[in-house]
Amino acid sequence: MGEFKHKHSLGQNFLKDKKVLIKIIDSVDVQEDDLIIEVGPGQGALTKYLKLFHANLRCYEIDTRVKKYLDSFVDEKTQIIYDDFLNIDLKSEIKDLKYNNLYVIANLPYYITTPIIEKIINANVDVKAMVLMVQNEVADRLAAKPGSKDYGAISVLLNYYFDVNKLFVVNRSSFEPVPNVDSAVIKLAKKEEVAKVDEKELFNFVRDAFAMKRKNLRNNLKKYDLKIIETILNKYNLTLQDRAEQVSLECFIEIVNNLSK
Ligand code: SAM
């Protein structure tokens, strides 16, 4: 890697473990007429493997210093865009491209993991699956199930659109420079059917339910009709004394649908 000075502030820990790279591409079934978005190609460790799919590939990298490592990847199906992924208008960027399914596959810059995931979801671009390298603890939160201490608003929101699975843990020694946290690869696969509910109301309600982690539902949900909420909670063997971390996506949806009747 020679003279390159990694920028810690940009989350520049480059993958150097071939076995991990192979496991990442083996976890998803991309066809030649699909489109892959890669956030943060860096020096192209993952890009090189993504090219093996011969699919359309669009990579967004904020640091122009890596251009010399990435230039050789560019061809009629591969574009590298030097921009802040958080600043682009993803929907309009890809609206004229011809592709079948859309995938996001990336070893994310960890300082903006949640903003990137939220941006992709909010862009409304119909992603078939995302395979993302994230910090191990974050993977636990994103993939958490009700009743676990890691379960929070983000686990519920992701679970609304996707089946979320933590695939495998990646030791910090797989990166250069070695970060001070371990990582994990998660897969978010689009659900075939999404439950019927007003998404905005659901997301606001879930955020309120988790507003203060240590408080119970009665305290966090004071501004709502607690009688209606309690009736539904009881159906799921829960009460207002329980905390939001016990409440499943299905239960949240049923509550929100009843509150808006
Ligand atoms: N994909 C490479 C790999 O696996 O070795 C690099 C991954 S590294 C963890 C994250 C990359 O994201 C870095 O190359 C960094 O410069 C880039 N990055 C950081 N912030 C970004 C942003 N806002 N938009 C696009 N890329 C960004």
C-alpha cells in the first residue's frame, strides 16, 4: 500500500483478508443485469471481487487520493463517483440506469454507518439486498430480536423492510490499519411483503417507545391513548409496565393501526 496515509477520520480501514472478501461475495446472488452500489471503495479491495459478478457497478468514494488505485476498475459497466455518499441524490443518480435488481454491498465507513443505511432506505430505491460490513456491536443492534438488550428503534425499523441477519464476525486483524474494534458482516434481504401501516406513524411511534431506554412503555408513550395500546399489548402478553425492547414489529404495527383508526 506504499505511501498512502490512511485517514482515520474517514473510517479508512482497508480489508486485506481474501477469505472475508470471498465470503462477502458468496453471500449474495448478483446477476449480470443487476446494479451494485458500493459505498467507500477505498483502494478497491472489495471492488475487485464485486467485479467478478460482471454486473453494473457504481461506487461512491469521498477521498480523491485513491483515484490512482481505482482508475483501472472503470469500464462501461463500472463507474467511480468521487463524492460524499451522504450528499448525493441516490434516486435521481440511478433513475436512468437499466438494471434488474439493486444491491448495496460495502465495507462501510463506521463513523456514518446509520446515516448511510437510513439514506438508502429513505431514498426509496427498492434495494433487493444489502451486505454490509459494520462494527460488531452495531451488527448486534441492527439484527437484534425483541427481548434482547441490543433491540432498539433501528432494529425495528430495519426489520420492517428487511430480514436482517448477522452473517459472520470479522477479526480486526483482517484490516489495514488494524482498527480497535471487531467487525461483522450483516445481510439485509428485502421482505417480499411489507405490512400495511402508515410508515411515518409507525416510525414516530417506535422512536417514542424507545425514547428513554430505561423507562417503561407507560412513561414513554404518555401522549398516546394508553388504553388502546394496553389492549394490544395484552394480546402479546405484554403490559404498559414492560419496556419497548420487549415489543415485536407485529405488535408495534397493530398498535399504530389501532391508534389511527
Ligand atoms: N472498500 C474498501 C475496503 O474494503 O478495503 C474501503 C473500506 S473503508 C472501511 C471505508 C471507505 O469509505 C474509505 O475508503 C473512505 O474514504 C470512504 N468514505 C468515508 N466517508 C465517505 C463518504 N461520506 N462517502 C463516500 N465514501 C466515504
